[in-house]
Amino acid sequence: MTIREDFLASARIALDLLRHEQVAKHWDEPSALPEFGVSGLAGHLAYQALPLPGMVEAPQGDEPVVSLMEHYARAKWTDLDVDSEFHTRIRAGGEKLAAEGHQDLCRRFEEALHSLEKSLPHSENRGVRMPHWGPWAVPLDEYLVSRLMEFVVHSDDLAVSVGIDTPEFPREVNETVIDLLTRMALNKHKAIDLVRALSRKERAPRDITAF
């Protein structure tokens, strides 16, 4: 499968999770993430797809196009704590997207996914960017890799928050996400710490998280 097919499949899994009755039941309760409500977390999960139709359709800007890893290096959000302005803005954005309720968010996610099923297979692999990024873009296919990571990580967060099993993503999606998280973790930890975590439980470090 291509990265675009992986993205569409993962988006569908995330949407199915979002539609679960337990998400609606716990909508106004706290989530498993500090300072994040279930509704805001659901909004953030949906946000991994919602802006993309507009990003794909928009004319390409004149900002430089950098690799995904260079984007993360420039953004520096992985080093910020939960009370930072960046993370506060992320939570507020998720809550704003979810403000009209569970059914409305599911409907808009479905509409975005239908649009992407038509446009993504034929889209040029050109630079795309989020509005809140710095003055740079990332190639579309690399951007989709980052969205796979967001879908997998936050689907687990949302499932745990409402007491249901975390959905299973295709193996190739998990391989892509684990590869990205490993490369991100190497920016924060010594390589031998990751090697030991994966091969030597008696010498495994307590923390090899990517962010």
C-alpha cells in the first residue's frame, strides 16, 4: 500500500473510533491526557484530517520545503511541557472543533475523508503546511507520515480515555509510525538507550519517549 492508502485507511479507523458510543457517553469528561477533555481530544484526533482537503487544494506557497524531520527540529514542540503556550493552543483548538458536539464532529470528519478519498490519489507530492507552522512546508507524502503517527498515538489516548480497546491499525502503518517515533526519540536520547530498550530488558532505560 502507498502512504496515501495508509493514511485513508488510518483515518477511517480513527473515524470509527470517534463514532463509538462510549466516546459520546464520556464526551464531557476528562481524558487520559492532562488538561484535555474527551471532547477536545476527539477534536484533536479529527484535526489530523479536517484541514487536509484545503491544504491539498490551496495553491503552493513560496515558502521553502523541508523534510519532516527538519520540520520537527524547527518546530521544537516535542520539548515543551503541557502548560506551554503551544500545547494550550492545541487543547483549545481541539475543544473548538468539538464545540458543536459529537455528531457534528463525526459528520465533518466523514465529509473531509470523502473529499480526501477523491483528491489524495491524484495530488502532486508538493509542499503543504499547517497555518500555525513557521515559514516552511513539508512534502505531502511526508506530512501524511506525521498524520499516521498522530492517528495511532491519539487513537490510543482516546480509547483509553473512554475505557475501550485501542483499535488495531495495519502492520505497515505501525511500522511507519514506529520508525518515525524511533527517529524522533534519537533526537532526545542516546542511540544505545534505544538499542537497550529493544534488546536488553535488564539494562533498558526508564524513558526513551520521542516527546
